[in-house]
Amino acid sequence: MSKIPTTVITGFLGAGKTTLVRHLLAHAPKGKRIALIINEFGDLGVDKDILAGCGDETCREEDMVELSNGCICCTVADEFIPTMQALLARPDKFDHIIIETSGLALPQPLIRAFNWPEIKAQVTIDGIVTVADASALAEGRFASDEAAVDAQRRQDEMLDHETPLGELFEDQLSVADLVVINKADLLDAAMLDKVEANIRAELRPGVGVLRAQNGHVDITALLGLGMGSEDDIANRPSHHELEHDGEPHEHDDFDSFSIRLPAIVGKDELLAIIESTIRTHDVLRLKGFAAVPGAAARLAIQAVGPRITAYFDRPWKDGETRDTALVVIGESPLDRAAITSSLEKAAA
């Protein structure tokens, strides 16, 4: 029996991984049965709810599994392996498995898990796709931007190492078989060329690079790579593996919490308050759903830094609780009380 190919989609918070998966499911060949494992950092699952229904013909909601108890890299033995075993035990074999990791996940532990005997016998990594946020890179939000790092060093004489964010992003690049530079439409041609050049400088020889808007990539470029990446792990070293001998890593550098508002004043007011809160408290990522007064549909909210995208994704279901639920992610320690107080200004 042939092994089931698996595509691992990684990349930093807000790069557009879920958007890419949504596009992939919606355009997968008809008749192809896909299983989806979604990993979220934080106690409020958002991504599965966004993806549910977008690929009913290829990936039914019961074929979507959400792991929301922390980064997949920290729960490989406790959650990922049992999840894979359960999927593989189903009577109807899947044609493909897609794994969307948390934006804070180190890829190495997940890749190593594919060499566990009970997994390796049935599954192989078709390819590892790293999604990069072109706009965030252009703004110097990662250590790959040397000017930003130098500026930080000048401000703090004690800083003689890369930021945790930069190291994490570089680790996600180090394992890639393909890099998708997303949000390319937000930059002019010269800046986009510079961003791509900086990314290519971090990659192993032979790694492909594609540019995308809104995660729209020809799925023939994403599926069927046939890389067998788990067999090449020795050539994909990461900061963590090199510096900590592969010991389990912690996410003490990052914090997350969720907030619910029974009612809000209005859409514009909520988005303005979210932007102000993000700027004031340096929030890395905010996402969730909102119940807008008088609207029959749910408002999906995605914020990366102060950039906010909001759209009505689907009508409210009968009997569904109509409230506003948001998850906040940032570097530790987040001032939860102050952030909560700020967001509650949008409450009716």
C-alpha cells in the first residue's frame, strides 16, 4: 500500500496559513478525500470555524481535527500521534492529509514525529510549505531584517542575540520545501524583490519560492511535491535543535488569552478600538468573530499587528450564541487586565 502524502503548512502568526488552506480546500480536485489537522495557540479555536464548509466535497467537517491545547511541537506525543492514529484507523483511506501548525510552532518536533514507526509505515511528508508575510517582513518585524536588529542593539547594549520572533521565523524557513510569500500585493515591486532576496538568503539550495495574494496559489504547486521531508531532517537544522540538543521547548516568550463580549456598539467602533488596543499594547495577533448589531451574518476579524481585515463570513446558525469572541496573542507578559479593559470599551 502506498503511503498517504501529507502537506505541512507552517509560518508565523498572521502570515495567511488559514487563507492558503481555505483556497487549497476550495480548489482541490473533486473526488480527492482530504483530512485536515489544525493547530491553534490559545484557548479559543478560530481557524477550524473559518475553514468548515469551504471544501465540503473534499474535506468534510468530520475530517477536520482541531488541536487547541498549545503548539503542536509541544504536544506531539500526547495529541498529534493519537490524532494521526485515529485518522489512519478510519475505514476509508484519505488521499491526502494537510496539517496547519500554530504560528508559534517549531516545525522540527512535528517532522521528527513522521519517523515514529506507527506513522512512518503509512504516511510521508509530501512537502513543507512555509508562508511568509511580505508586509511584516518589509516592516522589519523579524530578525532577518538586519537594519531592525542593528537598531535594537543600538538601543539596548545588553542585546547581543536575535529576537525570539526572528529565530522562530528562521526555524520555519529552515525546514521549508516551498516558501509562499503572501500579501505580495501590499508592497511595490522593488520592496517585494528585496523581501524575496532576504528570504532566499535564509533557504537551503533548491527550495522554491512563490509570490501570492490572499493565499491564492495554484494547488498543483502545493500538492504532489513528493519530498519525503522526514528522511531529510538532518539537513534542516534549527536554532532550537542546535542550541538546546532537541530538548522540549517552552513558549514562555509568548502569551495568549481570549475575551467575550455579549454585545458591541457597532462594527466601526469595534475595529477602531481593536486597532488602538493593538498599537497601545503591542499585540502581535488578534482574531475572532463578532456579532454586529442588526447583521444576520457573523463578522470574522483577523489582525496582524495594527493591520485589520474584517468580513462577514457566514450567516449565524439557528440557536448559535451571538456574541463577540476574540483571542489575543503577544509576547509575554501581556497586560491582560489593561487589554481586556481596552477591548471592553466596544461593549454595548
